[in-house]
Amino acid sequence: MALVSALIPTHNRADRVGGAIETVLNQTYDDVEAVVVCDGSTDGTEAVLDGYAADDRVRVRYNGENRGISYSFNRAADVADGDYYCILGDDDRWHPEKVERQLERMASLDDEYGVVYTGGVLTTESGLVSRRYRPTQRGEIYPEILRGFDLHPHSSHMIKRRDYEAVDGFDESFPRGVDWDMTVRLAKRCKFDYLPEVLTRRTSHDSNISDEPQQLEVGRLMWRKYRDEMVEHPEIARRFLATWYTAKARIELRHEGEHAAGIESAARAFRYRPTLHGAVWLALVLA
């Protein structure tokens, strides 16, 4: 049987990381391991992880200081023995059949496929569903993936070890947006497929790295890194910039004293992609 390794970075999530480990151990597919990297936690996470010391399916490593999510993912991969790597955020959870279903799909695909992801939901801490993720992209997703990352949730991704290693894992110089960057590099090497069923759950809370200013910074980082590739595909570049300036305008228009900048950003977004929806939105901004 193929071994599947769940890569789990964690930082100050003593109240959540145990649930991530349990979601791996409770899979219907037996040949799994949870590889946890404790990234300089100071909140008692270490004590939670010590509780799994007797379980040989759980392997734990400790960073002496906070090194970031990309470093921690890569360190977990270095320790892992699996033929497949599964990304897992410490506050995310899997359906018990997720790994088994993904392996079945992998076995049905040509060898050029390297990633299988799943449908999912985003829930509040009280368990209410606030968003549904419906997969749409499969096959060769490059260069379309440059336009924006919509293969959520990232914790649903199962990656062949050979492909993870071929792209040198996560870019440790990238401070955020590591899911998008990693997916772009994988998409240049292999094909993607998905299972439409909801097999992955994310939880939204105050410390999720997902608010608009940070996402704006992710776009800036991606443009800086992949600008030359985007320019080779003008329609993708235009859609990327239209989306980025629209997000920028929304932020600026909400802040007193930045209304003029917001109007300029909205106008730029419309120039890059002059759609009917964009025209209506720009008219409302200017009203």
C-alpha cells in the first residue's frame, strides 16, 4: 500500500492541532502518517504533541524559532516517508474517506497527473457554513492559474511526492500566498484533477491569513514573481490586474481620505477589463 503523509505546520494552536492530527488518524485508509512541525510555539502546543509520542503514525519536529509556514511545510516533507503528500492546516479537517477517495482517483489517472484536490466548505468557529468551494479546474491549468488561486481549500490537495520534490517544495522566500505560488509551479509540471464532493473543511477565525489587505499583498508578490509569464499571456495579465485593482479600490473606498485613490483604482480595473459588471460598479463609485 502507498503511504500518505499529512504535512501539518503549526504555530500557537494548542487548541486546534490535536484535531488536525485526529482527522488524519481517523481516515478509512490505514497507511497514513501525520508529520507535524511545531513552528516556535509558546502556548502549550508542545504538551499537546507530547500526547502522541506513543503513536508511531505521528512524527513531530520542532523549530527552535518561528520560521514560517513554507519552511515548516518543507521540513515536514523532508521527514515524511509517504509516496503522496497531503497539505493540512492545523485548523482544517478532513472527511474520513478523503484520502481513500483521492488515492482511488489517482489510480484511475494517467501518470502525468500529480495533484488531486476536493470540494470543501469554510465554516465559522461555531460550525456554520459561510462559503462552499466547488472545484472547476482540471487537466492542464497553467497558465490559467496565474490569473488567480481558486483551487480552495489548499488543505484538500494531495500531491505526488515526485512532483513536490521536482518543484523544490514551497518557496521559503515567499512570506504569504504560498498556496498559489506552489500551485503555479506544480501546474507547469503536472496535471490536476478533483473530486467534487465536500471532503475538506476550513475554519474561519480571527487569525486566518485571509483578510483583504493581506490578499492585496499576495497579488503584489505574485505579480513581482510572475510578471514576465503573465505578460506572455495578455488576457490573463489583464484579468489579474483588473481583479487586483478592484480589490484595491474596495479597500480605499472604505477608508476616509482615500476616496480619490479608490476612484482611480476602480477606473484602472475597468480599463484592464471593461465588462458590463465593471461599468455598473464604476458608475456607482462615481455617483
